[in-house]
Amino acid sequence: MGLMALDLDEWIEPDEHFIAELAEKGRLFAERHAAVVLALAGSEPAQQEVLGLLIEHMIRLHPHLLRLDGDTVRVVPSGASYRLEDWTAAPLDLAGRLAQEDFCLMAPGEAGYTLQAASLCFPSRWQLAEKMGRPMAAIHGPVPGFGDKLAHPVDRFFEYLHVDRPVWRVNWSVNDDPALFQPIRRRGPDAGTPITPGNAGERLFTRCERQTLRRLPSTGWILFTIKTYVDPLSCLADQPEAAAGLAAAVRDLPAGNRGYKNVASYEAAMLTYLDQLALAGE
């Protein structure tokens, strides 16, 4: 599972794209709200707990980005403001407007932990409506090997995750489209032009998700956050060791994971490019 201990002071990770990504979220909330925010009845207390934790975290550690004035929370760089009383029925909806992260709430039940509420603006080839109310094994059904190797360990981990022991992990893929909102697999705008070692640096993008897992202290539900980073492959041009590491990771992928990681169709060109970067650093 690749889990590491999380310092809660590093739970939320704003960066230089804060304004741009909140603006993109705002567009999605306005145009695709039903696709990016869903919640089942009964999830409101856990949603409210998430919102409270997020606001406290942001105003304590990132006061230049978020401010609380009485009942109004303000996003400082954009000037956007929200009255908390207007969001009592949809606290997670508001949470998604205050940070770059996406938020997913999992509740314990007879079938294990199930997805009960989410603000998910930047999915990587999965659709929220198809996963809502479903347990972890069903949510991760498309992941190669999850049912055989990870379903039971994940269920056990969720069962024993302690409030004081949050964790984080990272996953990665390579795409030919830099769009953050990708509920289905899509091809980039230059899909008609072949990807070659000469253009791979600009045509391909690493997509990494920094995921955190923590148990909420009051409701006991589990909160899953996702912070998505997209960079052109050329960002590795001055990092030969990283380029070599990514090339090795691609070569080590089992056959089933090549398609899932989005590397199969341009693997040869990508590996040639990465090998060139690695050799240039020797």
C-alpha cells in the first residue's frame, strides 16, 4: 500500500497553483456540480467535521490563504467569501471550495467501509456516481490485482486506522492530456500526432496523487484526501536520477498495469526520452 506516517501539520498542501485550481474547481461546481459533489443522507455530521477541521487547519497554518471572520470564511487571494450557515446541508461542498484537495468520506458498515460523500473535482478515470455507496473492493475493481492482493489488507487497515496515526501515500500515471478533470480516459488535444522521443517531453505528463487517510475523531469515519499534481515530462530534464527512476518503474510494471497506468501506447517513446535524460546526467 506504500503508506507513510503523516504529520497533520502537513495534511493540506497548498502551492503556487492555489488560485488557478480553485478557479477550475469553481468552474466545475458551476457547470458539472452533479458530477463532482455527491453525498448520501446521514453523512452530514461527518461532512461538518471535515469542514471544521479544514478551516481550523487553514487559518492556523495558511492564514494568507484562508480567514474566518465570524460566520464568514474568506479565501484571501480570490476574495471569495462564504457564510457557514448557508452550507449546513452541504459542508463537504464548501470544503472543496477552500482547498486544492478533493475530499472523500468513508463510513463503516456491514460490507466494510463505503463511500458516503465526496467533493471530487479532479478524478483520474473514475466517476463519482458509479462509486457512491460502494465498498472499497468495488470502488477499486478496475485496479489490477486489488481484489487478489490488496482488498483484505486495505479492509484491515481501515478497521485499525487510529485517530492519532494518519497516513499518506502517492500514486502516479503518465497521460497525454494535462486536464485535471478526467472522469473518463481521454486523449489529449494533439492525439492525432504520434508521440516520439523528440516530443515526449512536451506531449506527455506525469500525474501524481498525494493521498492522505485519517480517522475523524468525533464521527469515527475515514477521510480520504487527494491532491493532484500534473507536470510535463520535460520537468525531469534537470533531474536525471528521477528520470532513471521513472523509467525503471515503468519497466517493472506488470503487463496488466501498463494499460492502467496509461503507458502502453507510448511506452517506447517515453522510455527512450527518459533514458536520454538519465544518460545526460552521467
